[in-house]
Amino acid sequence: MRLFARGLGLALVLAISPVVPALSATTVTITGGGWGHGMGMSQYGAYGRAQRGRTETQILEHYYSGSRVTAADMPGKIRVGLLEYRSSISATSSALREGGGDVTFKVAGSTTPIARGGSGTEWRVEPSSTGGMRLYKNGNQVRKDGRSVFGDAERPLLALYQRYGSLFRVSEKNIGYAYGRMVFGTFPSDRCSGGQCLRLVISLPMQKYLYGLGEVPFSWPGAALRTQVIAARTYAFEKIGRSGQHRYPCDCAVYDSTLDQVYSGDAKRVPSGRYWDDWTNAVDATKDQVILYSGAPIQALYSSSSGGHTENNENVWGGTPLPYLRGVPDAPDDNAANPNHTWSVEMSRSAFESKLNAAYGVGSVEAFRLIKPFGVSGRVTVVKPDNTGGVKIVGAKKTVRVSGWSIRSALGLRDSLFRVQTNP
């Protein structure tokens, strides 16, 4: 795969003639490297560099060209989107420390609790048709001062648990949360009965958010952990500055999934054993550290594996070239821990055609061509304004031009660093 890493992959022209033997007699082999989008930091590359004795600053400044690592003032809280478009959300609690387990619900801005329950209490929140919320405790609807609907779109319902030493477990996520507070809110949508949907946000300090990040194994070398922490903090910090903390529909700064970064609350505390301390120590040791370019936080994109070379951002998703997201060599991505530095996929020609037709409606595929130039890493690029790059698919119904990233999705590949060949 070093051939790909240096961007020297052979130009591929896969022409499928309309007149061929039985489809079952032909297979398609796709070879490639990397996992993800290939922009910015490679997590396995950072792991390999840490093994070679590189510091977190050296690692980050390699992947993000012209950047520097420094401290910055963090926002007081970050809002993380957990659930949206729900007709109900259920939760319970357990003790995180001796005597813990309690949860209190109240409306934002009010000092008077609506309800309180101990460890094992079953809670359920539902939206009302007026935009408020109904709260259930052990199956019984909570009523307070003659009211059974609480809050509204401007005044969310809060669940408080950290102060009581409790682990708040959201049933729909099957994850427990020890830090911050839960914010239940409603928003209008015809996707939920009654025209109102429920969403759930966790609001917590940046450091505590990073404690719950689930992006890499906590057993990795310390420099790799600190590298991941700084990249993740920068990603969230920049996103808050650019998009705010009330994105629709989550009413959040970041989602808890690969839409942004994987946030898994306390899910890794017990399974990680002693490595949990290694991770939280990495978070604490890098407090407030972020990556800047020309004094501003960068979009700290990262992915699992680069396949040996990262890529210029405009070649993957298009858009304006960013000076700190330039493709760079990444030989340490090739290490024993990385299962995706190189890979291959084989499928029948009929499956290949079926996937392309499902994605693009081209009908029977007559020709499939990767169009030069490839990216600096060898990745299949977007279609350029001059009609170079990307992929050309000639079908019986129509001809389409699409990006390598689009083909990655259509064929279920791991990256847009790939080549294709047919086997008779």
C-alpha cells in the first residue's frame, strides 16, 4: 500500500462490456487503505508516532500543517446532543459513590424541584401537544401544585444527578452519565405524534466532556492519548465558535456520535480498568490546550487510519482548501495495531452493479472509470470544476460523475483510497 501512500497508484479503467459471461463468473476486487476520510490526524498514525517517541505537540503539528498547540479560554459548558425526534425518553439511576443514586427533576430557572427519587427509580419524559413535558415516576404521572405538564420550548426540564453522586442511565442509549446535567426539551415536528418531539442534551464542562470521549483505546501510549485529547478539544471548541451551541434539531454544539465525536459518558470507566486513569490524566494534563492556525482554532478533523498518507481537504469533500489540512506522509500509520492500513474487498459483479444502481440509478453498468488526477495520497477525489477527478459511471440508463467519497458510501468501503479490478 506504499504505492497508494505516495500517490502513484495506476490509473484504472474498468470497462464492463454489455455482452459478458454469466454475472456469477465475474468478481470485482477493491483494494485500498485507511479508514475514514483521511484528512488531518490519523489516530493509528498518532499511535505509531507515539510509539516512536514523538510528543503530542510534534504529532499534532505534523498532521495540521503550520499549526501550533497553545492554551485558550474554554466556554463554561458544552452542550452535547444525545437524542432527537423522540416520543418518550426513559432513564434510571444508580449510586456512583456511597449514599448516592438520587435524581432531582426541575424546570430551568426554577428553584423548586418537581420530583426526586433514589437509586433504581424509573423515570420517563414525554412531550405534550402544547410543547411542555409530562414526567412519570415509576409509571405514575408526576403532579406538582395542580400541574401535570412542565416547562416549554424555552424552559427545558432538567435532571440533576452529579451533585448526588449518581450515575444517570438513559435507557435509549444504554449508557450511564456521571457528570453534568440532562436537559430535556421539545420542538415541533410532524415526525412525532401530537406534533411535538422530545430531545435530550447533556450540558457539562469541557474537561468532563473529554473524560467521556470514546474515540481511542485508553490503553494507548500517553502521548497518543494527549494527542487525541487536544484534537478533540480543538474540534469541539472550533465548532462552538463557528456554529454555536444550539444547532437544529439537537439544540447542541456537538452530537455524541461520529457526526461529530463519539461521546460515551461513563461507559468506558469500568471496562477500561486502570486505563481510565490514564485517559483522565491525559485530559487533565492538557487542560485548555488547543490547536491554532494564525491565532484561530482549526477544524481539527481526524480519522482512524490514513493508509500511509493524509489528504488535502478539498479533494475529499470539496470546498475551500484549508492551509492546515494539507496531505502529509504518514508511514507510522502502518503498525501492528492498525487493522485498516491496507484492506481488500471482493464482491460479485452483480453485487457491484446492484450497489451502484441503488445509489445512482444507472441501471446495468457498462463502464466504471476512476478519473485522474488522484489526490496527493492517491485517494479518488471529488469531480473538479474542469471535469477531471472523481469517478465516471456509464450505465444503461444514464451516465454519472461522482466523488470517491460518494463511491466509498455506495460500495460500503472504508476509505476513498481505493482501486478496482475485475477478475474473470
